[in-house]
Amino acid sequence: MDYIQSNLSKDEQIKARIEHSWAAITGPIIRMLFDMGLGIAVILLFNKFSSVILTNMTDGFCTFFTAAAYLIGAMLILLGIIFLGEGIITIRCDQLVLTNKRLLGRNGFIRKYTSDILLSHVDTIIAGNGFLGAFFHYGNIAVVSPATQQGGGIFFKHITNTMEFRKAVLDQIEEVKAHEREEQARLMQNAVNADK
């Protein structure tokens, strides 16, 4: 069971959720290819020029230098794989949903950050995209409320449905405010009727 489903109250329904773009892993894929290419290049260049590099060195120094070259190459390849894993984890673990009462969010895999903001406490929701986001149809969403202003707000990136999600949040906020106004009017009417 995922985090969102396990944290819904009895009468709470999901109205909208963010959808991640494939662009969330393009940066990590590019970084992985660069790091892996660099690691392979280090190993290949060392193999090609090892006879020149190691000619005047002692056997112990040759062994150390060879091990260092292969270790650097292997670490660069491993670093590339780690960056790809980070992108995949972002897509799998970052969640933000709108319910009829609140916004529920979660970021992270090992260090998890959760957020739970009542719709009546949301100041604004910002949706935007940069040049690449406009070209590849994805954007970022930031939620600002009094509770999140100290921590910088809640931020999700590489979202395909930014404008639809923002509109759904604003519509649900209006619905919550209308319900609160009706409830206040009913309480005031009850108070007036009780005074009579």
C-alpha cells in the first residue's frame, strides 16, 4: 500500500495527483552516460599508454598506479549508475495528491519528507516551467502556506500536469471556502434563532 492511500481519512477522496514526466530521468541519464564514458575513457587510455607511463617506475609503484587508474574508472562508472538510480527513485517516490480536504505529499526514498496541508491553509500554488519544460511539456509545482514558509514551501519538479493540478487545487479550495461560509451562516442562523 502506498503512502497516500494509507494516510487518507475515512471520508476523504483523492481529487487529483501529480504525474511525473520522463524528463525527470533525462538529466540523470545524460550524467550517467557522461560519467560512464569518462570512466571507460580513463581505463582505455591507461591501457593504451600504460607501457609509456609505467616504464621508469618500480614494480610497487606500477601496481599502485594501475590499481588507481582502474579504481577511478570504476568509481566514475558507479557514480553514473547512482545518478540514474536517483532519477528513477524521484519518479517512484515523489507523490503529491489533492483530496477533498488537504494536500498530501511525500518526497525522498531514504530521507523521507512528508507534507500535509489543509486546503484552508494553502496561500498559493505556483506552477511554472522553464525553457526545457515548455519544450518537453513539463513543469514545477510549489505550494506555499504559513506552515511551509519557514521551510521554503513544498516543491515538486518534472510534472506533466502542472496547470491541471493547479486548477484542481484552486477549484477545491473554493469548494472548501464555500462549505465553510455555508457552515458559518448556518451557525449564525442557529445563534439568532436561539436568542429569540
